[in-house]
Amino acid sequence: MTAAAHLASACGPRIEFAGIDLTLGRTRILEQVSFTVAAGSVHAIVGPNGGGKSSLVKTLLGQMPHQGALTLHWPGEQQVIGYVPQALEFDRGLPMSVDDFMAALCQRRPAFLGPSRRLRPSIDAALARVGMLDKRKRRMGALSGGERQRVLLAQGLIPAPQLLVLDEPMSALDEAGIQVFGQLLQGWRQSGTTVLWIEHDLEAVLRLADRATGLNRRVLFDAPPAEALSPERLLGLFSVQPRNEGPGR
């Protein structure tokens, strides 16, 4: 598919960050952050811990006050946003199965009633896509870190998002999970979903992303991965420690 044809078939939005500033207390988290995420593209954000990557995502999700303009240009009436966090914090002693977890996040009725008949096929399909259908009755607390991450990826598939935000989704994945993630990314690209992806695995970004933005409180580069992830640019991105500490991962 040509780039023009791909953009024409995109179901996800174009995102414009224009002069985004974010200050918490006396700490400057983001400074004049400006770049554009093309509709239907897989766009990676890379940078050091404390550089503001997760804070930028939280501004996009409406969880952080900010200055500047953040605009989403949706191609149609559907405006479904999916979010996959870096990790899941919960009491591992809870008697919550994978099915219960998916029901809790994907429907309004109580999780202890299990997935509704209407939602069951979607949950089954999502768990199958991440290779977790055979472990649907397992307790979440008994899963490995990589398996829990796969379940988090599955919940991001319901309902099918036009915009998907991923916060270091590969951090706990094993080799099989990494292959599953690569297949998911390819599927999202083919369906025209816009993917904004925070990632520390630069080799994966080089292999899987359409474009990469280097963020260390401000934008240091924004280009196709082969151009963006040059040794010189990465040295500049990771050699200067951001002045802020704390929540601006």
C-alpha cells in the first residue's frame, strides 16, 4: 500500500502537539513540545527516564493540565481511544481470573458475573490474538509478568480503537510475546489505527515504527527511525539528564 493510499484508508486521527508546556509545582516537565503524528501511523516516542514521555501521553488522555494546543483530527464520527499501561498494579491474592479482568475493563456490568454474551466473542478473539485464550480461567496473580502484559494488550483491543496509546508495552514480554506484539502492530497499521507508542527498545522502534520522536523535556528530533536513531542523535538524547525528577517518565 502506498503512503497516500494508507492515509486515505486511515480510521485513526492525526494528532498535533503545538507548543505543549507542562509544569508541576516548580518542575518543568515539558517545554514547547511540537510534533505531528500522522493518521494511521505507528509513531514511537523515545527518550530517557524522567524526560516527560508518560507525562506527554497523560496530556493526550486529558489527565494532565498543560499549556499549548493539542488537536486530534478524527476522520469520522467514531472516536475510540485505547490505552495499554506499562504495568498492572493489583493485589495478586485477589481471586480474579483473566476472564474476570477482561469483563471488568470491557463492560459495565459487575465483573463477577463474567463477560456478557454480547461481549464474549470479542473477548475470545482478543485473547486469541495475544495467545492467552487457553489461560482465560487462570488467576491474574498466577500469571507471569509477560502473560499479564499480553492480557493488558488484549483489553486494548476492545472495542477496536481508532487511536491506541501504548506505554512501554514490551517491558515485560518474553520472546514469544514480542512476536505477538509485532503482529498486533502490523494489524493496527493495516487497519489504519493511529498508534502512539512509548518504547525503550530502540531496535524494536527501528524495526516496527513509521516515525520516531526523541523527547527529553523538549523535542530533540522527529524523523523516520532509520534517520532518527543515529548514534549522534541518540547520544544527544540520552547524554543530557533532564532537570526534572519524579512523575515525568
